[in-house]
Amino acid sequence: MIKFFRKIRQKTLTENKFGKYLTYAIGEIILVVIGIFLAIQLNNLNENRKEVDKEVSFLLRLKDDFNSDITDLSREDSLASISF
């Protein structure tokens, strides 16, 4: 693929078609910029997914802690009512 693009560049330069070469160069730059933007977007999506996973994990642990606290409190309450 790189040889293909290299041949196009060399052919346009040897034929003195600077305008065509300039168009090709601008197109190549645009493709590189689009590739960089896509890579950044994918990275952001991945980071957001990681943050959501952390939040879900935290909330699940919080729910488990609340449930165990409720169980402990109800057990202590039942023990306190028996001793009186």
C-alpha cells in the first residue's frame, strides 16, 4: 500500500503536476488527521467504559455493605429485645 502511494507521489512530481500532487498531499494529511481523531475517540470511549465499570462495582459493594449492616442491626435488635 505504501509503495502504491509512493508511486503516485513520484509520478505526479515527475510529470510536473504540482496542483495534483498538492491535492494528493492534502488528502493524505486529512486521512492522517481522521485516523488520529478516531484513535482519540476510541480511547475516550474506553476510559468512559472503565469509569462506568468502577462506579457499578462501587455501587454493588455499597449495596452489599448496606445489606450486611441491616442484617447486623436486625440481629442486634432481636438480641436486645430477648435480653429484657
